[in-house]
Amino acid sequence: MVAAETHGGSTGKAPVHFWIVSVLSLLWNSIGAFDYLASQLRLEFYMSQFDEKMLAFLDAMPAWAVSGWAIAVWGAMAGSVGLLLRRRWAVWAFAVSIVGMVVSTLHSYVLSNGLELMGTGGLVFSAIIWAIAFALFFYARAMAGNGVLR
């Protein structure tokens, strides 16, 4: 117990907020995983919500952008699972997810007409996704530093 006290009083026990954040993280990132899968599998009930311009945008997405999107989505899912398992690698999974987001965002908002298609609402939603991604990364890093993640 003395060693734990010298590191800010942390005993490695997961606080209640950890479990709340971990479950919410899994739920949030499950939505992203569903969006990715439904888009890639071209599920009719899901794709029918998009207009022709958005469908053309998705169809024209280069493999490197789709790969970035996949890395972002599955890295975030891995990070969420890592949190629930209390594993330190969750920090790295969230970091990898952010790298994938950089690639995907570069395509969507810099190298293509994604902003024109998605409008201000899409840009705001993307900003929210970015904010949550960074919040989860820094949260996981803090929990690793406090000894909650092993």
C-alpha cells in the first residue's frame, strides 16, 4: 500500500466513472462500427437514406481512405474493449484510431468535396467525433497512469 500512496494514492482499483465511460465508449464506437459495416456491405435499408451524390462519394472513395476509415473505427472499438478489459493497450488502440481518423478526414474534407456534400452539420458532427476520440485517448492514458489499466 505504501507504493500506491507514493503514486498519488492510486490502488489500481477501477472507479465507478471508469466503468461508465468504458461502457459508453463501447456503445458510441459500436455506432461507428455499424456505420462502417453497413456502408461497406451496402446494406439496402441503410444505404437508402443517402442521396445519389453521397452514394457516388462513397463509391468513389479510394482504398487508402477506406483503410483509414477502417483503422479509425476498429481501433476505437479495440480501445473500448481494451478499457473494459482494463488493458494498457487500449491507449495505443485509441491512438491508432486517431491516425486512421487523420487519413479519413484528409480525404473527406481536404482532398474531396465531402464538406459540400455533408454541409455544416456533417462538419460539426465530425468535430464531435474528433473531440470524443481525443477524450477517450486521454482518459485511457490517465487510467493507465493511475494503474487502473494493466
